[in-house]
Amino acid sequence: MNTMNKTSVALAALTVGLTLSAHAADTSPDVADKLAQQINQMQQQLDAMKQELARVKAQNDALAAAQAKAAATPPAAAPATVAAAAVPAPAGGISPNLGLWGYGEIYYSNPTHDHSLATADLARAVFGIGYKFDEKTSFNSEFEVEHAVASADDSGEFEVEQFYVDHQLTDSVSTRIGLYLMPAGLINEHHEPTAFYGVHRNFVETLIIPSTWREGGLGLHGTSDIGLTWDAGISTGLNLGGWNAMPEDPLYRTASDLGEAAPMQATHQELQNANVQHLAQYAALNYTGVPNLLLGGFAFTGNMAMPSTPANLPQSRVTLWEAHARWTPGNADISAVVAHGAFSNTATYNLDNAGASNPLPSSFLGYYVQGAYKLWESGSYRLSPFVRWEHYDMGASYAGIAPGFTTVPTGLASDGKPWPTPRDHVWTLGANFYLNPNVVLKADYQRFKTNTDLTRVDLGLGVSF
């Protein structure tokens, strides 16, 4: 029985009680006066209760209308960056302006040529905390644990992936300051496991674009009425001191370790006591004015912090650009990315490190094409197979290589095996199976054309919330 029905019964019982009391009461003048006063007081209470019931009914009607409207409204598209939007306060008194989110992924990878190198890894667990100070100012942060355990004796890491304040200047322009993701490619800002195909992130956007790539910076970003979004600012740059020219053994033996040899992965600073002798500049532009189509590009450039040895190295500059496209007609999902990076004035560095097993490249590049299709869907379940072809080259060109030395890192490792080359063509065939939009099971097969020992089978679990 709802509140309205219970109250109506109470009113009816009270009325009957008053009527019986009136008939049974003494008819003397004094008793009649007292009874009249009591009846008058009760009538006033009844009137007050009727007014309160009317107010509660109006509130219930308004709430029901709001819920019906919310249920009929489709979900908004995912924002370019995580937003600390206000959320209803749950029981316990948590602030309605507090936002919580996160994601994580578990990998199983088995190289087909050497099963002894098979690994299982809780690759990352990320937890986000945001706060909306007012309608214009919000704070966002993400904290990541990699490889399950972070300690001095383990390979895991604990790191701050994002930590920034965003402030709206006008209806279409905002500013951002802190540690944040560079607006490059298709997955650097949208790298949750439910947002991309395959167990691992593609090689072009990890080896050439160093996803997940973040810098400390200050920038502006905005939108326009014609479907253009833009992002530009200044940020911390790269530090050439992070490059290892003479490793004793190959920097990678499996595809999971390829990032150890990537030029920008090795030299970007992640705001960890970053050398800011030089600042970099970046800009990005995306167009979504045509339904189901995204076109965009990104550029980054700046002088690099130079190592103290060798001495008197000429100033080197990094430049990275990329272009990307994604088309989602019907159940299909087709995407492509091309990226190119360059380090200037590398000849002196390589001449001073003549014979180095890992010379510094002058340029590096990559590109891929990927197609996916929503093959089956039932309720919250969805199956999407995909295929991707990509090429990466972490040493597309070199300068200053001494006569008689190769431009490709080569040699025999301590186990007698030749070093893998820094370039390859890779086919990836797999499928994403979604239990719901926030939980995905993945499987794929990756075939390497040149470094055949890197060919592998992968299984994965991804969650986001």
C-alpha cells in the first residue's frame, strides 16, 4: 500500500471517530463547547494534512516525469577526455561532485616458436578520481599499477597517468594545466581495453606514438558548430639521456617488450623530474561533421634535453606528426593511422658511440589499416571479429654511422641468438567478445613477417567503468 492510500485510510478512520464521538458526547453546554473546540482543532489538522499530501503528490509526479525523460534519452558520446561530471550522492554522504572510474586488463601471450616464453600478466589496473568544483572548473586524475606488483624487487610500476585541472573559458573554449594525455592518434586518449580491438594495443600507436603518452603542459581546447575540435599548447619535451646506445643484450625478445627499443618510449619524461630546459609545442585537429566519420591529425615538436656525455653534442630536435581516420558505417568499423617521427642532428651522437649495438635513429615511422565487424549481438552480448595489417620501423634512417658498421642493431645475444630487427610487418587476426559494454574477452593471433620468433597467440580480459 502506497503513502497516498495509507493516508486516505487514516483520514477516513479519523472522520468516523469524530462522528461517533459527537453522538456519544454529553449535550451539556460546557461539554458541547469543549467538543466543538476539539473538532475545530482536528479540522485544522486535517486541512494541513491535505495540503501536505497535495505537495507530496506533486513532487512524486515531477520525479516520475523526470525519470521517464531520462530513460528515453540516448547516452551521450564518450568525451575526448575524462570529465569529472557531478553524480548523484550515494548513501553515506559522498559528495555529488566526486567522480570515480577505472579500467584494467589481463594478458596471456604465448610465442608460437618458443612456448617457454609464454606469460600471463595483469598488465595494468587504473583508478581515476575527479572532482567538479563548479560548473566551469574540474579536476581529473588517474593512478596506475602495472604488472600487479610494484616494488624495488619487481618489474611492476606505480605511476600517475593524469593529474590536471580543466577550466571552461567560454561556451566553446577551455584550458587545461597539469599532467595529461597528448591528443595523438586514435587510442592515446581512448586506451581503455573496451575501446580498441585486440589483446594488445597496436604497434604503430605504441612504438611510433608512445601510447600511453602524457606530458606536463598548459593548453587550450575547444569545439565548433561545424564538427571541428581542436587542441593546442606547450608541454614538457623529450630527454635524449634516456636512450641506451649500448645494451649488452637485445632490449626485447618477445613482442611484449618491443617498447623498450622505441625512440619516444625511451626518451619521453612523464613529468618525472622532467628536464624543462626546452619546452615542446603540440596541436591537434579532428573533424566529425560527417556522420560516422572521424578525420584528424596531430603534430608535436621541440628541442630535446641533451645528455652530458658525449660532450658538446649539437642540439637535437624531435618532431612527430600523425594522421588518422575512422569510419563506422552500420556494423563495420574501419580505421587507419600513419605516423612519422624524427630526431635531428644525430650524426655526432652516433659517431661518438661508434660500434654501438643500438645506434640512435634519425627517423622512425609506422602505419596500419584495420577492419572490424559486429557479427553477432544478443542483449548485452556482442561479437566483433577484426583484422589489422601494420608496419612499424623504429629505425627508418640513421646518420653518422661509421664505415664498416651496420645501420641495423645486430649481433649475437648471450644465448647465441641473433638480435631482432627494429622493423616488421604484422598481421593480427582476432575477435572481441563483449559480455556488456564494460567487460570484454579478447583473442588474437599475431604473425610477424621478419622477426618470426615474435609471432604469438594472445588471450585477454578487459574491464572499464
